[in-house]
Amino acid sequence: MEWSEELCRTFKVSSDKFPRVIKPWEIIGELTEEAAEKCGLVRGIPIAAGAGNFTSSCLGAGMVKPSVGLDVAGTAACFATSTIKLVPDRGFRTLLYAKSVIPELWIPHAYIGGGGLCLRWFRDEIASREKALAEKAGKSTYAILDEEASVVPRGSDGLFFIPHLGGRMYPYNPKMRGRG
């Protein structure tokens, strides 16, 4: 909850250039008359600092104590845990570290900019036969793909998919892609 003087010295930046560090629930001001009028609200509503979407999502998902896991399977894929001890991933450099809105917690997480995006790409670019079957059967293409995947032997006969359609993010490598 404070700027690192060591890092400031390393990068030759004065810590007084940075904003003050505050908790997400701290009141930082109030709604101005002009903004209130534009929004159809009343002037003077307290405004809290807030938090980013990831840390807010973790709070909303119940990551309020150590050893809780969270799997986000959306357009991107993210797996996160909560911990009180920060242990940097210096070896593989695949984890990101967010500070939780819960003061004593950290949220190390792995992130792939693919996930559901990769499934949609596969559906749209590869699975045209399955799309036709789905339309005929009145099912979703994903249901047909699930049925077909259920009979594939463990290990997929050595098939390997790299989910980094736009390049790998952590560790950063824009040339590592799952397609040509």
C-alpha cells in the first residue's frame, strides 16, 4: 500500500510523481452538479475510488480469504488463486500478480488471451461439418463438438493446440501463435 522507494531509485523517478495509494472503498470526492445533471442523479453523491474489473470480479466471486481458486472461461481464459504470500514466478514468468481489494491478499493468476475466443475460432474456421449437423439437429455447434470430443481418446492422438491466436502474452512472445 505504498510506492517502492527502491524501484523509484532504480528507475530514477520520484515517488511524489505518483498518486496517493488509497483503498477502493475510500471516498475520493462527490458527484458534481454538472455530472449529476448529465446522469440524471443528484449532486453530492459520494464517489469511491473503486477497483479494476479483475480484482472486483475476484471479490464478487468470493475470493476473500487465502486458498480460493477462480476459473474464468470467457473470451479470454484466466485461472486465479488467492494467497497471503507473494512468490514471484521468476522461472516460467507465466503468472501475473494483482493486489486483492482484501488488504492482506494477493491474486496470482495465469491469463491466456484466447479461451472462448479459441473455441469460436475453431467453430467458425474448422467445424463447418459440425455446424451443418447442428443446424439439421436443432442443436448448438458446441453441443455437437462436445459429443464428438467425448469419443476422442485421452491425449487426442498427439494433437496439440497452442491457444495464442494473437501471440502469447505471458511470458510475452508475439511470434508464438496457434495459427499461421
